[in-house]
Amino acid sequence: MIELKNIVKTYDTPNGPVHALKDINLSIKRGEIYGIIGLSGAGKSTLIRCINMLERPSSGEVIVDGKDLTKMSDSELRQARKDIGMIFQHFNLLSTSNVYDNIAFPLKLAGKSKEEIREKVEPLLSLVGLENKAHQYPSQLSGGQKQRVGIARALANDTKILLCDEATSALDPQTTKAILKLIKDINQKLQLTVVVITHEMQVIKELCDKVAVLDRGIIAENGTVLDVFTNP
Ligand code: ADP
Ligand code: ADP
């Protein structure tokens, strides 16, 4: 489903080059929940942003569903990105739009009719348990509810891949558990492929099938969560 081949990302800065990713190779299968864990500065955020080309790798291939995103034209890339949704630590909701319109936003961008939008948004509202919140604004919601909106919005275009960028880092432990459970339920219900970056071991243990440990731009270890974290 997702193949990262020899991904290198170097940022040019006034103080010289920063080698954020140094030859990353990773293979993620359809339906898998794949965690990437590492300390701050390890390159996690750069890596996950390379998967949807929010960040363009300096070299290497990003193959999604058999197609190399790094070789696509802008319009091909826009099309391919519809399959990839993303959620964020600070939710990134539109503060002047209500829950319904936040979820509808990617569908409006895609030019869907009001009726098509309604047919998508209503089931998404119930999928994430916000049937009764459609008319509330983000400022009226708890952190957990905001992330539920983020998840519904990320799934709106019949997404096949969900990227989670520290998605529970701003939430308390109990809310984190509930959001992780929701992501797991959706993964099973929709055969969704999920990529999670986090600095929290608990997230990896509760949610992920496989894990890669990222250390200063290199994958130090990867495999099943059991193998990576139970061996001496
Ligand atoms: P993590 O998400 O694991 O904290 P990042 O991917 O954010 O790691 O950062 C990896 C390295 O790349 C760090 O040294 C960071 O300072 C650097 N970096 C990240 N984004 C940029 C940028 N836009 N410009 C320059 N350096 C960056
Ligand atoms: P537009 O914002 O383009 O005029 P509509 O006329 O379809 O869109 O909807 C007006 C408002 O009604 C939307 O912004 C939304 O908040 C709300 N709305 C529409 N359909 C539903 C629904 N099924 N459930 C909850 N709220 C809805």
C-alpha cells in the first residue's frame, strides 16, 4: 500500500544543511496500523509529511497503491491525495465553521453537490459519535470531540490511508484511550491503512500492529510491536 524507498530529506537552512531523513525504507501493508516512534527532532513529522508530499523528499520514491507520488504532476498529485487523510495534534479545524461544515469541507473542495455532501457527512457524524453536535462550533467542543471532527473530515473523501501526526498528544489519558479505540474501530470497519507518529510508547502499544523506531533520521529498528518491544 505504502512503500518508502531510499527517502532522503535535507533542509537547507542559513546554518547549513539539516539531514532530517537519511535513507528511509519502509513498507506498509493495506489495513495495517503502523507506528513511527522517536524523540523530538528524530524526523517523524518530516517522514509522515513525505507520505502525502506535504514535504517533498530530496530524493527517493513514495509509492502509494503502486504509483510513485514523487513523479506526479500537480494535478495527478491532487487526485492521489484524496486517498490520504491526515489528523493533527492541534486538530486544525476551521474555527468559523460548525462541525458539519468542517467535515464537509474536503467534499466542497472536491466539487460535490449538497446532496452528495449530506449523504457522506451524516454517516461520518455517527461513525465518530457526533450526531448531536453538527451545529456546534469548534470552540464549543472538548479536545476529544474536536479530534473526532478531525477524523471524520480526514475520512470524507473515501480515504484509504489515515495519517496521524501526534493526534493524541494534546489530549488527557482517558480521552486518548477513547480516540485510539475509535481509530482502531474505523481501521477494522473500513480496512483503512493507518500511519501514526508519536513520542508516546502507550500509543504504539495500544494501537499499532507494527512499529519503526526513528533515531536521528534513520530507522533504528522495525517490526511487530511485540518483537521490537519485548526483545532484550
Ligand atoms: P520530529 O517530528 O521527530 O520532532 P522533525 O521531522 O520535525 O522531527 O524534524 C527533524 C529535523 O529536521 C530537526 O532537526 C528539525 O529541526 C529539522 N526541520 C524540520 N522541519 C524543518 C524545516 N522546515 N526547515 C529546517 N529544518 C527543519
Ligand atoms: P450551504 O452551507 O452550502 O448553504 P446547506 O444549505 O446544505 O449548505 O446547509 C446549511 C447548513 O445546515 C450547513 O452549514 C450545516 O451546518 C447544516 N446542515 C445541513 N445538512 C445537515 C444535516 N444533515 N445535519 C446537520 N446539519 C446540517
